[in-house]
Amino acid sequence: MRTEIRIGGFGGQGVILAGIILGKAASIFDKNEAVQTQSYGPEARGGASKCEVVVSDAVIDYPKVQRPDILVAMSNEALIKYIVDLKDGATLIVDPGTTDIEDVREFIDEHNIKVFNAPATKTANDEIGLKIVANIVMVGAITKITGIISKDAAIESIKSSVPKGTEEKNIKAFEAGYNLV
Amino acid sequence: MSDGNKFTPYMRKDRLPHIFCPGCGNGTIMSAFLKAMEKAEMDFENIAMVSGIGCSSRIPGYMDCDSLHTTHGRALSFATGLKTANKDLDVVVFTGDGDCASIGGNHLIHAARRNINLTVICINNNIYGMTGGQISPTSPKGSYGTTAPYGNQDNPFNLAELVAAAGATYSARWTTIQIESLVMAIKDGLKNPGFSFIEVVTQCPTYYGRKNKLRTPTAMAVTLKMNTVFKDAASRMRQKDLEGKIVVGEFANTQKAEFTENIERISEEKFGKKTLINSAYEEEL
Amino acid sequence: MSEELFIQGNEACAKGAIRAGCRFFAGYPITPSTEVAETLARELPKVGGSFVQMEDEIASAGAIIGGSWGGTKSMTATSGPGLSLMQENIGYAFITETPIVVVDVQRGSPSTGQPTMAAQGDMMQARWGSHGDYEPIALSPSSVQEFFDFTVKAFNLAEEYRVPVFVMADEVVGHMREKIVIDDDIEIVPRKMPESKEDFLPFKNIENGTNPMPSFGQGFNIHVTGLTHDERGYPDTNNPDTHDALVQRLCDKVLNNTDKICSVKSKYCDDADTIIISYGAPVRSVIEAARKARAEGNKVGYIKLDTPWPFPEKQVLDLAADASNIVVVEMNLGQMYYEVNRVLRRDANVHLVGKIGGLMPTPDEILSKINKLGGK
């Protein structure tokens, strides 16, 4: 089955790395198929940032996300901009610290969107003491909520994707996110 | 050319006679180069020549060594690749004022900036000869060419100074009149383990001479000689008095880390690897 | 033991180059190809190779030709504006029979256009960009795996035929990440050194067209020139026969080997009413569109051009001769479309889905075009 995931936030939050970790976990460690794409351009420098991953048990031909099954919003701008593409009954994961779910309440109700709160930024700050690992906290939450990748694959993928020497902190961040929901 | 010439063994005899005009300075410069090469005790077998387009760029075609006659202005780019791929080669570039200062000006300053170990002999005849007498970036102000029928209004480049300023570790200018100094400069350039630039101001009786009332090689030679000012003397002259003069001497002679050595040093220090040579012929690396 | 990686297309290209034996890269930063240069800047020093950031793309093309004559497999990577600048030197590489690989990660154009968006507007630039008659080889990858594989293949073809080879990628394939598998056992074609220096003619008019190639410094003392040259390499510019023999041989050595060079992949073509022809990233939408069409009972097949150049005439004619409709899908307003028309000689039934703007065509966009055509 093909699952389309979009992660949106602002530049610097590491949403691209979060997507790469998901894609690598799915394809290399879970032995599924995955394609990761992202938007390039001026918005990659501080403005809005978007990363997309398609995960499937079959070969992925069309590589881009059109109607996400899962939207992860790490900024309110991304939430408002991308929610309209969601499929009916899709999963929405938001960081309540950086988004306001009330702004999209109407769409959520109309389209039967399943909403999960994952306070990734606050958890990164409070539990890890490092705001920059909010993306990894979010990977933990995504793994737990969606089951799109296995926990073992996620951990292996994180270990092989983050800078050497930071593995421990990042795994801790992942576990914190995994235990959020 | 008689077989008696001592430099004949360095020539591709099956390519002679050459295409240069009577009175052209190219022959003098070829001879000066070969003399300098012998004085520098270079292994001719290890020399590879690169050139662009223009009269001077035809020189490597007459030399019996590996020679790459490239596109207009780009000789230094090709030479950069050749030297980087095989830094054991002694790479010599023959170029002209139009080739290296006009269309190839950017490559000239960047090759100098990199201090890549090339010896560049720029034959500056102040005009485009191959295409029939158009002005070049070194044509003196007021001189005539087919594209400056009312006299050149542009200021010329001082190439040897430009290249020195761009970072070359050796830069000199001589004319075809100061043969011994030219030979010594080419020798020093060949021995310098960095970017070496030897500008040779030369006569083009066919085009520059004809357009500028200097029709005979002798008239051109006399003019070159009359206009020559040694660098030391020039430093004591006023700018106004130096207009139209050819200042000769050395403009850079220093040492800096060389480009291909830097590449190999990083490979060696960080990864214990020497730069591979002739790797294209290997199936497994 | 094979290696599995989840990497970007541009990184896969760089890894393919190193696997193929490339030990010299010269380039100039340009979006969306820059990651090829960045990866090679990092990786080449590890394997005894050299990376040079040149002052522009003209210099980059010149440097890799010099590097190739220096005895090192050499490559550059660029995008449309850079490819335009390289064209004079690419022509030089053709006439001097210098093996080089030129990677073009295509973006929206003309001019500066859309640096971060995808397009396939340089296909004719790869075919005809330099002046004069020559026969280029171009490969178009549709996946990250193919970007690796085709870069290796490009080096092999460049050495086999002593020609520049283009890898015509696009921003989609260059920037997306997928899993690739790098096998231990990959065929690599090394350069052939001439056997003897005695009476060696570097540009001999031989039967199969491709002479062995010495490198500089081996004592062959050869002259290499962009001027029309005789078998010795000496300029011979006013003799019509010399020019005819040289340029004819340069073209023939590719054209006489199209059976070995040209490659297509196809599916569902046997009974197809409609055949879609595509290359590069859009192929992925084409495959999905064809599958959906089949599921709905429509007889749709597709041909993927691995090698847009030389155009696989024979394969396309064999596969598409009986189809009622041909649909060419590409990210430009019609480039290979005209080539397909030329080969099939039936303008009325060749249709174009030419998508510009920077996004690849979706499967639905292709399907809607097919559904409007009507079958037999």
C-alpha cells in the first residue's frame, strides 16, 4: 500500500532530515520502498520548509506526494497551507507549541481528520535540553502514531543519519517522542 | 630549414615548412624556448604543450612532443586539467595577446591565482594576426588595425603586471630584441614550481607593421628596441613619459604553495593517497 | 556483498562516477546539479582523484578534456546555462575524440529560468548544441539507481567509442532520495593504450572507427587539434577529402553501433492501441498512468528511452509501428516529440504531453490526454 507523508515547518527545524530518516528507515531497514523529495528554493532559507516521503510495499513510480495520508505540521503556516491537500480520514500530527489547531478546525471536522498532538519542541527543550532535536522527537511520535516504519528501523536510520557523536542524544529524543503518545 | 639547425631534432620535420610570415617573431621565440629548455636541463620527452587559437598557438604543432591545440582563449583551462591529471608532466602553454588577454582573460587571472605549475609564453604582437590585423587588448593607444581605422582609443593591458598582481609566482616581460634575457626568463619560468608567465613583445610586420607604417621587420625591430625601457629605469620615470614604452624585466619572482601539490597534500594527509596517474587505463582502481 | 544506500540522485551520480574510474572532476556551482560537485569534492581526495572548482563552465569543459588527455577519466556536471557555455569545448571533444562525461541536471529554462525546478529543455542542446556534424550519446535516468548506473555506463561508452557522453538528468531525479544497490561486480571499460609507438596513427581511418588512445607523457608525441586533421592529427583544413573522411568516421563510429548503444525499456506494447514514449523522471508517471489505464481495460503501453541519443529508431519502430496513437511525454514544449515524429513519419497520430513550469506531469494528466484520444 502506498502512503504519502508530508512534513512542513520552517527552515532550521530539520524537517528535511526527519523525512530522510523516515525514508531510509522504510527502505533500507524495513525493506520497503521509499522516495523522499523536498521543495528547493528561497524558502529553504528560514521561511517555509517542506519534505515529502512516499512509503510503499511495492515499487514507487510517481515519486511525489499529491494527497497526503499523513501531514506533520511543525509550523502554523505549514498547517494552514498543506491541510487542504489531505485525504479524507487522513492523519494530522501537530506540534501544539508551534501551531494553532483551531485555525483548521473546520477542515478537520469536515474531512474526518484524525488529529494527534506531539509537543516536539517543548519535549526537546524540557527533556533533552536541545531545541534542535525537535525533529527527531517528531520522528518518534510519527513512528508510534502511524506505524509507517518500525521502531527498530527508525533507530537504525537515526544512528546512520545524524552527525557522529550525537547518536545518543538523538536516540533519547526519539524515545521521548515515541513515548509522547 | 636545413638539417644543420641544432634544434631540428625537437621539431616535427614532416610538418615543415611552417605557416609563419617572413619576419615574424615566432621563430625567434621557438628558438629561445628550446635554448632555455636546454639551459634548464629539462627532459624534452616530458614536456607537453598546450595552446589556444592564433598564430602563436600554432607553435606546439611544430614541436615533436605531445601537444594540445585547443579552442580560442581556453588553453589555460585545458592545461589546468592536463597538469592536474598528470602533475609529473612539464606543461608549457603558448598563447597570444588576443588568446590569453581578451577571450581567455578570465582563465589567465584564475590560473595565476591558483599558482598552478604551468609555464606560459605569451607572444604579444599587439594585434590579431590570424584573422588579419584587428586590434587586441594590448594594442597601444593610437595604433591602427582593421577594426581601429581611426586609431585605437582603448587603453592596453600591461599583461606581465596583471598576471603578477593575480598571484603568479613568476612573471616577466621581454621583447624579441633581448634574446638572452628572454632565454633566461623562460629558463627561470620553466624551473619555477608554480605559475610562470613570460610575455614576449614581438613584431608582426605583416599586419601590425603594415597598419602602423612599420612595414619591414627591421623597422619593427628598431621600434621595439627604441621603445624598450628597463624596469629599474622605468621606476624613475614619470607616468607620462612611459606612455607607449615597453617596460621589460621581472614583475614577480617568489614562492608559494603550488596548486596540484596542494591537491595531493590533502589526499595524502587526510587519506594516505597519492594522486593517481594514468588511471583511465586500469580496470579496477 | 553489495551496498545499499538511501541517497540523493546527484550523490548517486557522483558515486557512479567514482565507481566507473573517474578521478578528475572540474565544475562550476549551478543549481540543481551542485551536489554532484560537492560530493566529488568530498570523495575524490579519498581515492587519489582531483577536484577542481573552475572559474566558469567553459573552463570546466576545457579542464576535463585536458584531464582526459592526461590519462584520467574526467567528468563535469552542470545545468542548462552551464551546458550552453560548454558547447564550443564539447565540439572540440567530438572532433578530437576525447572521452568525457557531461552531466546535465536540467532545470526550467530558457536563460536563468527556474533554477530549482525540473525540466527537460536541454535535449536538443545535447543533440545539436555545438556547431557542425557529430553524433552524441545521451542517457536519461528515471531513478536514483539509474543515475548511478547510467553514470557508470556513460563512462564505459565514452571509453568504448572515444566520445563525450551526456547524462541528461533532471531536477526531480537529481534531488530525490531513494534506495540504491551498488553491486560489487560492475563492468568497467578501461581505456586502451596503443600497442606500439612505431607508425602509430592516432586518428586512423579504421574500420570500426575507434582508435586506441594514448595519454600525454607516454612518448607517442601526438598532436591533438580542433582543426580538421589527417590520420596523424596534423591540421589539413583545405582538403575536402580529409574533412569528409574525418567527420564521416566520427559519426559512423556511433551510428554503426546503435544496436549496442541504444537502449529502451517497454511494457504492454504488444497489443497496445496507445503507446507512450518518455524518458527521465516523467517515465515514472507514465508507468503509473499505463498501469491505471490497463486496470480500466484500456490498451496502453509505454517505451522508456534510456538513450534519447542516438535516438533508438529501430526499437521504437519495432515497438510502436502498430499503435493507433503515440503520446510523447516530456518536460518541455516538444523536443523528442519531433524526433518521434521524424522516425514514425505519421504526424497526425503523434501527440504531446509537454509539461513546463517545473513540476513533472502527473499520471492523471497523462491519462486525461490518453482518454481524449479515442482508440481504434
